[in-house]
Amino acid sequence: MSDAREQILNTLRRGLQRGPVAGERRAELEARLAHPPRNVIPARALRPHFEQVDLFVQMARNAAATVDPVTHPADVPVAVSAFLDCEGLPAELVMAPDPELAALPWSEAPTLHIERRAAVDGDQTSVSLAFAGIAETGTLVLLSGPYSPTTLNFLPDTHIVVLRADRIVGAYEDAWDLLRARGLGMPRTVNFITGPSRSADIEQTVQMGAHGPLRLHVVLVGG
């Protein structure tokens, strides 16, 4: 454990007027961390996987996202190019430097100008790879890391997310289980994204793009 982390924990212990957790209490906490309890799962999430995929599409569209199902990963570049063209957007995008995205045949969409890097202010369109999708709310799960800069999720006005249908799960608890099963520990940030950004803080009037992208487009592979 780092000195800085230990210092923070010691400050918290002093504030709580207690020392390090030990004995039976520590064993209880370690058991809970090893086997997290599951909450009540909504009935709509408890269905066969093919129905979970359909539910994800329905819920994502209800949240104002657009979803384009494609059959094969090789179809993704043309689907991305077609979406930009349909929306009248420039064929320029920044893309997560993810090996799975890089392996796609982007030469099949020769009009696209692609930069593989983190997003910066002024970028219009980004492409990310989702770790998972959650059917109960049409939510995307994106992980931070060297291959998935978090800025791609929030800075550009248009966010295109590639999601494999076999990574769709029923409930939030299932997504956490999938993440723990990687065996790589937790990333620094886990983003749960449901539809494009919106806010009704001012006079209860919904404003799209208040804290992030105006558009969220999901290319669903194998869906």
C-alpha cells in the first residue's frame, strides 16, 4: 500500500475513532468483497440472452441513442461511415487506440480520416469500444485505460460506440460480475452511459449535450 493511501486511511480512522479493521469483522468484509451480494434484479432483465439483446436495443433507443445492428465486425467501418454521412457530419474522427478496433478493416471506408488518440476540445466525433451493455436500461459500460481514454466518452459532440452483442448482460450486477471475472482488477474509471448527455437542471427544461455528447450511436455487432 502506498504511503499516501495509508496516510488517507489513517486520517479516516482517526475521524472515526477506530483502528484498522481486524478479526471477525475483517473476515466478514473480505468475504463480502470476494462474493458481493446481489440486489433485487428487475424481472425484465431475467430473460434469455437473445431477448436481452432486443431489450438493450429498445431501452437504448428509448434513451435517445441510435442503434445500428451489423452482422460481422468487418461491417463496422462502413456502418460508421454511413452514419456520419447520414447525419451530415465530417468524415473525421478520433478513435480509441484499442487493438480490437484497430484490427477492423477501416480501409473499407476510405473517406474516413482517423486519428487514434485521446479526444481533445474541438474534436467532433469519437469511436470507442464498449466493455459491455446492460439490457435493463440500455446502458453502455466503458472502462478507462491506455486503450480507452475517457475523454473519448465526453468531449466530442458525437460518440460512436462499438458493442458486441455477446457482451450484453441482463442487469448491472451481471456487468460487475463480468468485470471482476477479467482477473485484471478494477480500472481507474468505469463509465455507465445511457443515451446522449442531457440535463433539466435549469427550469426543468431538458437540454441535450449539457455535459457530454449530443449524439450517442451504437454499432451493435452480431445483433
